[in-house]
Amino acid sequence: MERLRSSPLHANISTALDKHLEVIHVVQSRRKDEIANASNRQRQGAPRCQDDRAVFALALAIGEMSVVTRKARTMLWCAFQMTLPK
């Protein structure tokens, strides 16, 4: 979109996209932790624990990703509107 406009977009747009990418990496990390904890529990033969911190951390990260995704989509829509000819 910057190429179509021949000028840089507002700094908030880049910030929102950077935050979105950061949150995606956090969710991926939490998911890996959750998988590792589940496989360790299964190997040890331990019963499933209702108080699983890895699952809770993953749920919080997904919730944050939901909020940040909405903001990123809004910023991309704004950038698109600024790119359109007047």
C-alpha cells in the first residue's frame, strides 16, 4: 500500500502490524509449551490436572491475539482507504 501511495503510511499502522506479529509468536510459543506439557504428562502416566497453567497461558494469549487481530484489520482497512484514489 505504501508503494501505491508513493509515501509511507501512518506510524500507528506499522506499530499495529508489528504488535500482531509479536502476539502470533507468543501464541506459537504458548502452544509449544502446552504440547510439551501434555506429552510429558502422558509419558509419566499422570492423570489430567484441571489446573493446567500451560493451557491457561495459551487461552490468555489467544484472547490477546483476538483483540490485536481486530486492531490490525482496522489499521489495514484504514491504510487501504488512504490508498484509494480520491
